[in-house]
Amino acid sequence: MRSKPPAANGATPQRVVITGVGALTPLGLSVDETWANLLAGRSGIDHVRKFDTTGLRTTFAGELKGFDPKEFMDRREARRLDPYIQYALVATQQAVQDAGIDFAEEVPQRVGVIIGSGIGGAHSLVENLQIIDRRGLLRVSPFFIPNMLVDSAAGKIAIQYGVYGPNFAVVNACATGTATIGEAFELIRRGDADVMIAGGAEAGLLPFTMAGFDVMGALSQRNDDPAAACRPFDRDRDGFVMSEGSAVVILETLEHARARGAHIYAEIVGYGNSADGYHMAAPHFEGRGAVDAMRMALRKAADYGIQPTDVDYINAHGTATRLNDPGETLAIKTVLGEHAYNVAISSTKSMLGHLLGAAGAIECIICAKAIQEGVIPPTINLENPDPACDLDYVPNQPRQAQVRVAMSNSFGFGGHNSTLVLRRYEEAAA
């Protein structure tokens, strides 16, 4: 079922579609459960139960609830794998099942995997450092190094499904999940794969990571009401909320998807990636890199007949930090001009928290679902809008809307920026 390489000489480029989705999030252990809770305006944020938060100024996060790896893999394998790899495997299982794709029928060299993570196997690192302290250097686990490496999730998935195509990890801080899907889109566009498994996984909720963000002053400290802690675009916002989980999509050429009769959620038409070149932790004050990423994505979308004024919905990075929200607002206005005031924007981090390396992947799925179902999830906890954030952020209630074109923004420490543009799949689209 090999597809043709992308067209040259100014012809319409290869079309790339989403045919399967899977996710584990603080709002549910599937895309359907997560989506239903998003539309209900529920928060997945609560006090941390995995470890003692004594000594931290922030005591809450977005934990996975009810996840037991032994329900998805045998006990021995579960014991050997770092949680971030477990999460990636399960989200991939869901996406593959949802796509209805049988890799035994595919050319294995034409199927690739890109799974990113911001932190990787942090659990394995901590556990083995503790072993060294207690028992000595040569008592570390033989699985330590494979579990710690950020690219191990992609490698494990390729082994599990017997696929031999392009295989690597993207590490792009909090923009990782968006960049993995964007890079997979580009691989297919240039003819190096027919099918890509792409997404992000993060299992970074540990005392030392929370402490690191805590001492930076990046986390909300609203310990008396965790569900109301993440307040994007609200004047009373005081920081982001750490979360964990995984989200994975199946991407295919349109020709390949049609040939096997696949269900299509949406089409990806643009991807941009840029650097602020400004500061290791703060976004550029004028959103310089965010502007560049959005413009790059929209430039590619123009090859598919999409103009900036076609954008109906933006899933914002929307972290609820002091600097991000007005900077992102300014960047959107710089890119879209007056049309920015006509666009519905929401931050689903208000309910999910920030899944770090998996955030952009679940937000891509949310854009695809908004396009498919004609409803936009809200930004909850938006009670007192910041005057510097003067766009339409879909406050507190979902909104019925015809979404033809959606954009998803992700920005990360180090000045990393990624943007995706999706559109409703139409058979005769340009």
C-alpha cells in the first residue's frame, strides 16, 4: 500500500490525515473519556497522592487515575519498563486499534515512529541512583539505560509492531508533542513513510521535578483549591500545573488511508518550529518565536489552500503563567491581525494541567475532535479576564461551532516553539 512521494514543481503537496488517536490523561484513560470530561468542564487536578509533598509550596498536580500497567501488558514487562514507556505503549495500542490498521499487512520500512518526551525515564534514573547509594555502582538494573533514554519509547513501539521506518524521539521541552506530530507530517510529505505513529509521553511527576519547577516560581500555589488552580488568561493566574500522561496519533497519506477505508479525523496541513533565541525560561516579551512558528505553519497551510483568515479555532499553549498568556495573545494578534478577534481560543490546560512533552499531542487530538464534532472545549477558571488578554477564550462553557481550520500552539523552556494547523477532511479539498 505504498503511496506516491510528494508532488514537485508547485503541485499540491502530499495530503496527510489523522486516522487513529489514543491517550492517557488526568481526565481519563482514553480519548473518549478525556474528551467527555473536557466538554463537561471538569478539572483533572488534585492533591498529589504518589509521594509526600511536604516541603513543597505546591502540593497538587494532574496525576493519572486508576492506571495499572498490568491491565495492558504482562507483569514482567510492566516491571521492566519505565512509566513513560508504559504510557506511550498504551496510548499507541489505543491509537492503532482506533485506526484499525494491521501492520502485518504493511511494508514495514514504510511505517515509522516518533515518540517524544521532555524528561524521559526519570523514574528509572531516580530508582537507580538510590540503588547506587544503598548497594553500590554495579547493582544498577541492566534495564536502567534503555529505560532512561528518551528515544526508548519509539524503539519499543517499533519492536512491538514490527515496523522498520524512520524512528527517533523529539525533545522540544513543552513543545515536544506538537513537534513530534509535525516532524511525522513532514516525513510523510517528503515521501519517506506512508504511515507514522507519533506523539508524546511524560511520567515526570516526581519530588525532584516538582521541586525544580517550584523553586523557579513556575507552579501555581493555589493549594486550597487545586481544581481552580490553572487559570489561563485570568488576571489572578499564578502559574502552571504539572501533569503526566501520553497521547499518540496515527498519521497516513490520504491515498494510503483511502485504500484501506480508514476513518479520517482531520487533515494536517501546516507545521512550524522556531526558537526565541532570547531566554532559557521566559518567553520573548513580544512573542517573537511564537509568531515565527505560527507563520511558518500557515505558510505551509497555504500550499493546501488555507489562509490565516480561515482559522476558526486555536488551542492555545495557555499555561496560566504571568508571561505566557499575554505574550501568546500578542503573538496571535500579530499573526492574524484583526481576524484574531473572530477566532475562538481555548486553553485545555485549565482542565488537564500541563502534560509537558505530551501536552502538544493531546492538544492536537483535541483540535481534531473539535473539527470532527463541531464543539470547542472551554477555558475553565476564567473569571476575571486579564486586560492584556482581550481575545475570545471560550470561558467556562463549551461552544458549538463549525470548525473547519484549527491551530495548536506549544511553547517551551529554552525558547522552543511549535505550531500545527489542521483542517476538516474533505475529499475534494485543494
